[in-house]
Amino acid sequence: MWAMDVHNRCPLRRIIVETNPWKTFQELAKNSLKASEMLHQYLNFTSYISGFSPRELVLLFTNLLFQ
């Protein structure tokens, strides 16, 4: 019984239960999927307007960022 009491009072356990890292991870995954879909749509739209392929646009932006 004493071991269970110590186990339940463990600060790390309390942090894990209160923050629920799995739920946080699920939210992060959902948000990154949305961001990836938005980027995909943006690249397709920009590609359609500019005449560059999405791959060429990514290379162009990458080169501009790291000049």
C-alpha cells in the first residue's frame, strides 16, 4: 500500500497525467498535417500562376532563404 501511495505522489507521474503527452502529440500531428496541406495547396496555386513546377518553387525558395 505504501508503494502505491509513493507511486501516486510522484511529481513526474502527476505531470504526465495532467499534461497528457499523447493528446498533445495528437494535436501537434493534426496541426502539422493541416500546415502541410496548406503548403501543398499554396505550392499548387503558385505553380499554376507562375508556370514553375512545385519542385522548382521549393528549390527557388530554399535557395533564396539560404543565400
